[in-house]
Amino acid sequence: DQKPDLDRQVARVLTWATEHGYSIDRVVTEVGSAFGGHRRKFLSLLKDPEVSTILVEHRDRFCRFGAEYIEAALEAQSRKLVVVDPAEVDDDLVRDVTELLTSLCARLYGRRLAANKAQRAIDAVCS
């Protein structure tokens, strides 16, 4: 159900990139939590020294915490992260707590969904 929103994000970033003179070599999309470290495509971008610039619509699409460290590491390699829409919550603490709560809620809902699916499967087998 997130695919249409992801497509709109890509379109917005591509439009912005064209307007600002960026040449896009490849588009990488991935649906996954920016909170955890289990995003294969994202990690491959970070590991690829040929990727000089990474464009993201919002900083929280890049990572939830520690973006400054990753940006510094990219910069040390003469690479950079460009945030297309830098509008974010001004207070870092408020932003961090909001991101943490969002992540925890997503995990809770994911567990509930998995438990409900398992119960339906058990019910189907037992019926």
C-alpha cells in the first residue's frame, strides 16, 4: 500500500533534481524502516564509491538517527547527501522522539498484523 506514495516521492525528487541541474544515473527505491539497518539497497549505495551524490526527499527517508555521522563519512570521501525538502521539526529532541515513537508504533502494528495472520492460518487449518 506504500507503492503509490513511493512513486510520488520518486517523481518529486526527479523533478527537483532536473530543476537544480542534477544528472540522475539510477533511481533506487526501497520500502523499509529507516530506523533499522536491514535495508540492502540503501547499504549498497553507501558502500558504492561510484555513488557521489545521494538525493532523498526528506532526511528521515535516509535514516532516523545519526544522519550527521553518515553525512560526515560521505563528505570525508568527497561524496554528499542532498535533502530535497529540508523542512523538518526545528527542535531535534522533538524530532527524535517523534521518529522513535513512529518506529515503535510501526513495529507494534507489524507484530499485531503478524499475530492476526498466524491466528487466521491456525483457524483455517483447524476448521
